[in-house]
Amino acid sequence: MAEVPQILRFPPAATHSFNVNHLGGAISSADGYAFPALAALEGLCPALPAEYDDLRASGEAFSAALALAGVDVRQVQVKTMLHGFLNLPGTLEPVSATLDLIAGTVAATHERIRG
């Protein structure tokens, strides 16, 4: 993360502010609806962390917790990308490949559920 300019980082003070704003108040009020890691994890989907993301460690921990809960997890670290990279045009790589991976995972899950 040292290679990433500070303006593109999520230092602890910023993530705390984001969380308070997201919750509309105290972090102690957080539940599984606000933060999926606090919910029953069975049946949730896999995570897709970016390589250069201050939040990557929490995404990896979330993936590990999903696996422990029996979720079919496929954790993929998208190299060279920053947090929010899926907001970039889909014509760029690895954005396009990542969107294809997500679409394929959703389609396979849908087929598995439909039987």
C-alpha cells in the first residue's frame, strides 16, 4: 500500500467516518444488515478484493469467515487494481475479465438454484 498515493487510500479515521455515516450514528448499532460480516453468513456470496485496497484485509477475513460458514467461496484478488475498480469502463482490463467472472458466477449460481 505504500505505493498508493494517500488521496487514494482509506486510513482508519476515514473508514470510521464512512461507517458512522453509513449507519447514521454510532458504530455500536451495526448489525448484519449494515455489515454482512455481522450476519449469519450461510448463503452469502463470495468476495472479490482488489490488490491495492486498505480494505483488502477485511475482505480476506470476510472470505475466510464465509468459508467457515460453509459458503462456496471463490476468493480472487484482482492484481494492480484499487478499491472501486469496477467503476472503471468495462473495456479496460482486468475490469472486463472481472465482470465476466462475476457474471459467470451469478449464472452458475442461478442454474444451481433452479436445478
